[in-house]
Amino acid sequence: MKILFPFVGDSVGGSHISAIELIKELKNTGADILIVLHVENGPLAYFLNKQELSYSIVPAQKLAGEKPNVLKVLIGIIRHFNYFRNYLITNDINIVHGNDLRINLSWSIPTKLSGRFFIWHQRVILSNSFLWNFIAYLSHHFIAISQIVMDSAPANLPSSRKTTVWNPFNVDNKIVKHEALDFIYTNYDIPQDSFLIGYIGRLVDYKKVDFLIDCFVELRKKNTSTPIFLAIFGDGDSQYINNLNKYIEKNKLQTQIKLFGFSYNPNIIISGLDVLIACSPRDAFGRSIVEAMLQETHVLAASAGGHLEIIENGITGVLYEPNNCNDFNEKLTKLINNQNKSKILNNAYSMAHNKFSSKTHLDNILSIYHKLS
């Protein structure tokens, strides 16, 4: 059984990290895995090189789904149809595992019409557009990363062809806290006497990092005695990032809030934080939340979306009312002042370790592969 994982390659996010964790586990079983990138020198190529994972380049531009236009989607599918179909036949691929909308739309029809199996791995919540009903015809199996994603799946997908599979994590990669802090202070301009809160993820509108900064501004007005630093890691929409930086400068908080760009060492950063913030009310899962739990770092998250499937409020983390700065700051202040927080950390670590291991994820995925083949 030969399995192809195609990626665009122009970004690195939680979906890529989850897919790569699966690929590593599959390779450990001896599975025949082929990774394809469409962008040769992009951030994903750099990330794979650091992970010492080999890949092939299959140049492709203007993939289906780059713009939300049905005609352009069709043109993108047609443009690459023969190219991708021939690649599958030449390389004797059995299963194509898609992890991104552009990949799913561009590779699914060539896969099906060449007699191969296509897996549509859905990592974001789908809109209510009737067009998603075509997923049932484009794929052989639909995987959702959480129940909220599965709830958004098209109704015409039969239950036998859809499965919820939690994202995978290396649950035995705990980093010593003081080593994490040494790494942070060595590599980033962060004052060492601060209570360190952080955000790690995409910097786009729906992630609500602007809300996080708004709340931080209000918090500093009320609490000037405790030194607090907000570290933001990630890349994304350039205009959104520019607006965040302007807002920080306007409020003269450059010494208390900084955007550090993308980090290829997220677990080290997370281990060194006092609190990780997950402020998007639309997250399908919340990978950084589980990573924080495995590093025994506190989590403060919006009480919405996939967060509710991971966090039990007050037991494994703390939830706040979405888009409510007063509630956010009240909960964050309690975390800052509360010195006895080990019970939540222990509960969170145990839950994450038991529920989200790469081994459990691998077993679930292999079950789907074997069912198809």
C-alpha cells in the first residue's frame, strides 16, 4: 500500500504539523509514504528539511480553491487533471491523503478517475454552503479532527464513510521548564522578570489576536504592579500583522507586547510560558492547547468551537466568554495571582497524554486505510 501526502507548501500551520506527525508514525510502521510539495522553496520545505523528511517537488500553480469562485475551482481542477493523474499512475499510488482545501479540490478527481482512493481530511469548520455536498462524490472517506467539524460535514455523507479522529501529538516530548526559559531568553527580547503569556498560531482575523491585545491594554491599566509580557508567535495575513503592530505602537506597549514571527520550536516556547492564550471562537480544534497541556502550561481559551471538546473549565484549563474582555481579564488575573495551580496542570497533562497520543491517532487512520484497500 503506497500512500501519497500532497501539500501546497506555501505555509506551515497546525494542520501540517498534525499531518507530519502522522507521516512519522506511518514511516515507523514501514508504510510506503510519498510526500509531494507544489512550492519548492517555501516554509513547509524548510520545516520538512528540519524534520529530516524527504519529499518530491511537483510544480503546480493556481490550484483549485485558491479563490472562492466555482468557475476558477473548475479551471484549477481541469488545469492539473492530466498532470496529477499521470503522477498517480506512474508512481503506483494506492491512497491519496489530502489535508488542505486546495489539495482536496485539486487532487480528488484525478485520484478517483484513476481508480485510486482519496481521503478528505477536514481540519476547519465548513460553512453551510450546499456546494460541500460534492465532498461525498469527491472522496472515499471523510475525516474530521473534532466533533464540531464533523457536525459541519454535509448531510449526504453516509456514516460509514466519515470518522472523527483527534489530531496526533508526541505525548512523550516534555521539555524541562528552565531549559525552555533559557531558550526563550537567549533567542528573544523578553524581560526575564515578567509573567509570560503567549499566543502561538496563525495571525489572521478569525484568530482574534487583536482582541487579545485589546484585553492586554485594559489589563495593564488596572494592574501595573505585576510585570506582564505578551509574546505573540506566528505568521499570516500581512495587513492584519501590520495593523497589530500599529496598535501596539499607538498604545506605547512595544516593551510589553512583541510579535516574533513564526517559530519552528513551538513546544519549547509553550513550555516556557506561564499561560497560553487561545482566543479564536472559531477554532476547529486548538492544537496549541493540547501542546500546552502536555508541557504543563496553563491554558486560557475562548469558550467556543473545538476548545470545548478539549477543556473542562476549571478542571483541565480555564475558559472565558468569547469576545468579553472583562471576563478574559478576570480569569487571567486569577491565573496570575493563584500560586496553587498544580491540580489543573496535572489533570490536563493526564487527559492529553491519554487522549491525544500519536499511537491512538495512527491506529484510527490505519483502520480507515485498511477499510479502503
